Amino acid sequence: MEEKNLEAIMGLIMFGGNAKSDAMEAIAAAKEGKFEEADQKIADAEASLVEAHHSQTGLLTQEAQGNNMTVTLLTVHSQDHLMTSIAFTDLAKEIIDVYRRMDSK
């Protein structure tokens, strides 16, 4: 596997993992009524997802240019990690909203 591709794949895993961790911390903060902290953690998660998308875009651009890469388990894992992190961050926003509504009553 080319070093450039490996860096992009590891970026997907790292930034996806960071996003999921920040989203989990955001839920925990909201559960304690710390909504400013929760909002900041969600913003951090979204920033990590943007970085992950940059890594993904690099891989997709290479393929669109005809530079196909061998798909490995690591590649599949990185894509799975990113998609799970996106879904988890979206769900975290909804959970935070529920906590916010409960807190306002």
C-alpha cells in the first residue's frame, strides 16, 4: 500500500475516532446540564469529521483519476469507522437536544 494512501486511511480512523469520542463527551456533558460544553464538544466532533472527509476526498480523487488502490481490511475499517462516527455524532446532537428540553422544564 502506498504511504500516501496509508496516511489517508489512518486519517479516517484517527479523525473518525476523535469525532466519536467528542460526541460521547458531548452527551455526558449534556447529561450533567453543561450545554455550553456539550455544544463545544459537538463542534469539535464536526471539525474532526471535516478532517476525515478531507482524507476520504483524497482517496476518492485518486480513484477518479484512474489510480485505483487495492482495497484491504484496513481500508474497509477506515470507511466503517468514519460512517459510524458520522451517525454517532448525528445521534449525539439529538440526545443533547432531548437533555436540553428536559432541562428547560
